[in-house]
Amino acid sequence: MKILHLSDTHCQQNKINIPSDIDIIIHSGDFSNKKDSLRNEKEALAFIDWFSSLDIKYKVLVAGNHDTSIQARLITPEQIENRGIIYLESASVKIEGLLVWGSPYTPLYGEWAFMAEEDRLALIWETIPDDADIVITHGPPLGMLDLTFDSIINDTPHYRLCGSKSLADRMDKIQPTLHCFGHIHNSQKGTGVFNAGTRLKAGSKTIYSNGSCSTDGLWGEITSHGNIIEITI
């Protein structure tokens, strides 16, 4: 099964190169930009038009913190699913024998969509089935492709890991075949941060994929065309 994982396209979806031999395309959120949900709706609908038009059998979508019109239900899950898209909001679906679970939630940071305190996040992650094959979250687990530029102090750039600790604990416990996320991009600030791509974790069978297609400081550009992962059913 060949999977294309995208995330954080931020209204630049038309610039993405889509291979012709993909079985499942996964987008793990932030397909739109504007915080105001009314302005966001137009962006999100343009993305949904594009995503639904792709000649790929299975199209799986999870929202992100920028997708405010989805949280406000200006666009409903039913509208998305009526376009031939599998939309997951802390829910699961079976695809060709694979159990796929997805959720848009991330740790609190500002006043955006689908955010929660870590104790509430832990309750959400506990609903991930123990036998999930693919987990899709908008944000990363702590310590996996989640390094972000924080500040410059005395001319020295400082960084921090900003993924969810409880999500990392849950992934360590159930070890799905694939964990897809985004939210934390590459960054041109400071000395540069590179999160897009895939990584393995010692002692785990899980492939971790940060599918972010954007880079902080280079808005309006596509700096990655996502990750291709092949898994055996």
C-alpha cells in the first residue's frame, strides 16, 4: 500500500506534485490559513474542491488548528464526506484491512481551533484503538520531528520540543505501523530547523511522518511535497 502524506499546505495545495501511483492520500491538517472562520471557509472549500478531485481511491483528511471553519461547523463533516473524502475527528475507519484513526487536536498555543490542555489530550489519545495501524494527528508526539524555534537571547537562538507528551506515551504503548502528523514546520529562523520527513524511534516499529509542506518564514511557498510511505497489509 503506497501512501502519500501531506500536511500544512496552508492554501498552497495547487503547487503540490501528486504522484500517479498512490493508494491512499492523507492530509493531517492546516489546509487553510485565516483565523476568522468566515474568511477561513472560502480557503477550506477551495482545498476540499482540490482534494476531492484527486484521482486517488482513498482520501483521508484530519483538520488542524488553522482550519477554524471546520471547528465552527461552517463546513460540516458530512459536507466533506459527501465529496468522497474520509474525514476523521477522533474517530477511526477501516481501509483495505488497515485500521486508521485520526484527530485534529493539539496542545494549547494561542486561540486557534481544536486545541486542548495536556490532561484533556491524554483522554483523547486513550481512545486510539490499541490495534490501530495508522494514527493521524495534526500535532506531533513529544520528541519526534517537533523542534521549533523559540527565541533569540543574547544573539543565541533557542529551541524547544513542543509535541504532546501524552501522545508520545500512547504511541510508545500501541506502536502503530505509521503515525502521520504536521503542525510543526521547518523554519528559516535562527539557524534553521528541519522537521519535514520521516523518522524511526529506537525500540519502536512505528514510522513517524511529519508531512509539513510549508516552512516558517517562507509563507506562500511549498518547500516539501510530502512523504511517501509504503506499508504491507
